[in-house]
Amino acid sequence: MKRATLLLASLFIALTLAACSKSDDSRSSAPSDNQMASRADKGVTASDQPENDADRKIIQEVRQALTSDNSLSTSAQNVTVVSNNGKVTLKGSVKDDSEKQKIANKATQVAGVNNVDNQLTVTQ
């Protein structure tokens, strides 16, 4: 009897948790104005990356140029690189202005890049 009661109580709790975890489809999946403003403030992120081969190739080549340069700091080699129709955006932290410029120059030299938005910040 105790075992059956315990089993029923466990089943009830599991079903209750499952029902609570389901999303409410009555809410809109469209982002609110606040969410849109927040995204605009953050600028381009890796999740904004288009799904096309040309931009993927650009990112791969910029990343290769950065990681193969041992004169760059680890943080410089790991900056965020986003390409959208040949416009490359660089985000992250670097150790000094010369490193910031060096990364932008490397990105500019990659075939297919027509513009570089250098949003890198220098950490002091």
C-alpha cells in the first residue's frame, strides 16, 4: 500500500513538473521592442552570421591568419569574427593599439573582404 501511494505521488509530481515546463504557445515568439533595442546596442554577434559559403570561407581565412601569428596575444587570436557579404566585424579585447591595427590589417588582406568594422577594445 505504501509503495503504491509513493508511486502515485511520484507520478503526480513528474506530470506536474512536465506540465509546468511546457511553453505557453499563446505568447508571441516575436522579440519585444526592448529585446530589439538590446540587440541593436550589442551590435553584430556570431549568431548574426549568414549561412553562406563565401562568408564562412572569409571567417575561416581571417581566423587562420590570426591563430597562425604567434606575435598576437591569446585574446587577440580569439577575437570574434563575423562576415556578412564581405563586411567583416571584429569584436573582443586586445592588449594594445598596435595589436588592434594588426588584426584589422590581417582581416583586410583576406580575399573577399570589402570592409572591416574594427570594434576591438584595448584592455589596460
